[in-house]
Amino acid sequence: MTQKVPEIPPRLTDPRPVLAVGSALWVVAALVVWASGERWEWARPVCLMGLVVGLIGLTIFLIQRRGARRGDKGAQTGLR
């Protein structure tokens, strides 16, 4: 006898809050690093790359969601 596995709530599977909070934290970190002057100069590229990776992730999510809404064959399922 197999047990029925409950579905994960949509609020726990939505990547938008994670992308928004992560990007906001990278923006804050970049502003702090830029305001601190030469002391944290080595961390500037790290902050900028964090922002770039977040934007790439957001772009991939938006492309997949658009494909899922259109019903494309290779798109992920369950994206709203």
C-alpha cells in the first residue's frame, strides 16, 4: 500500500521571492562595497557578478515561464 504524498505549497516552489531577495542583497552589498572606498575594492567584481548571475537566473525563469504558458514542447511544467 503506497501512501499519498502531499503536494508542496505553491509559495514554497515559487522562485520569484528568492530571486528578488537575492538580487536586492547583492545590490545592497555592491552599494556598501562601493561606499567603503579602497578597503573593499577587491569585492566589487564579486558583487557585480552576483548581480549578473541573478539576472541570468531571472531571465531563464522568465523564458521558461513564457514557454510553459504558451505550451511549448520543451518548457518546464508547473510554472505560473
